[in-house]
Amino acid sequence: MKTALKGLVLRETKYKEADKILTVLTSDRGCLSLRARGVLRKNSKLAPGCQLFTYSEFTVYTASGIDMVAEADPVEMFLGLRSDIKKLALAAYIADVLCQLADEDSANGNMLRLALNSFYALSALSYPLELVRGAFELRAMAEAGFAPDLSACSVCLSEPAEALLHLRSGVLTCRACRVRTPELAQGVALPCPPAVLALVRHFETAPLNRLLSVPYTEAVLPELTQVTESYLAAQMEKSFPTLDYYKKL
Ligand SMILES: [Zn+2]
């Protein structure tokens, strides 16, 4: 039996002579592994739809328990990504994070929408890459169930003064409240100045199609991504070589 599904190719691995194993992010089945047989042969009709970072409509059948690609029609190829090495490197980091987060058990249509919107912003819009990255990092955590509590200082319950974001516990405190609270004084906490706090609050809750529609200044972006990347790494207990590569470019 053949089934149709739409998905974004996040990863590709060469297999045997001319096949590829694709990791595809779908809206209702999380990340799937699909085998595209013969896709590396000249004139394979599967090739365009099975390219890395392409959103495609797949027709899939199962053979010996393996999901095989019968047809693959590209819906969006994000061509603007492919001519810019820095954008491509950021897309690779985004794909890396998504592969770690979106297994089959944690299917979440919003994760696919976040991925598509982020790739579209990189490909076709003129936002600074660091704004796209910060928005992705924070929202990916929220969609995966690791949303920080940004509503108020977790100790005095007021708007925090000299706010700190505690990376492991995901709470905010005032600088003074942290010192007074032994269990929070231990872990790593990063300063979250008002301009950064406004951005991360927006990224956490804004409708996905308005994620990047937010006032910002270029000057705040280094502090923003310091907070979002550290929060993601602490919550996932992982560092990403693809991020190190992107930052070196
Ligand atoms: Zn406080």
C-alpha cells in the first residue's frame, strides 16, 4: 500500500551504490527514515524531491519493514539557502537540533512549521541570521516541552530587576533574589537585559507566522543568541559541532 506524506529532508546518508537514507521531518509522524532507491543514479526522477533541505510531497511504500520512496515531488527547495555558505551552515545546525528533538513519539506539527518558517526566512527574507537563530532556538525548546518560565522572577514573583535566566531550571530571577536563594545560586544563570527578555518572551509565545515580526536592534543580537544557545544546550545536555562551524564562518 502506498501512502502520501509531506516532509522536510533534514539529513541524507549515502547507502549502498546509489541509494540515500533520508531523515524527513513530517507534521504528524515526527522524523521518519525513508530509503530512496537509486536516487544517486543519473536522471533519477526521485532526485529533486530527495535533496537535502527540500520540502517535498512523498509517496511511500513499505518493503520488509523499511519505508521506501516511490515518488518525491519538491514543494519548496529554499534555493536562496544554497548559494550562501553561512545560511547553509545555519540550516545544518537547525536540522541537527530538529533531528535530536523530533523523534516519532513526539510528533508536533508546529515543529515542522517552525522549521519551514526558519528555512524560508533564511532563504527568501532579509532578517539577520542571528535573529532567525535566536528565534528558532528559543521556540524549538518551547515546542519540545522545555519552555522557560519567563513570566516573572520565580522568587519574588515581580518583574525581575537585573534579570537572570537559570539555564537548567528554566526560571528567571532578579540578581538579588538569586543570591538569597541557595538552590538557585548554584547553577549557571545568564543576564537577560530588558531588550533580550522582550525578545525571548515574544519568541516563546508569538504565533509562528509572526515569530520574526518584532522590534529589535542589531546590538542586542549577540546577547540574545548567547542566552538562547546556552539555554538550548543546557536543556538538551548537548553541544552541536554544526553550531561551532556556523559561528566560525
Ligand atoms: Zn525577584
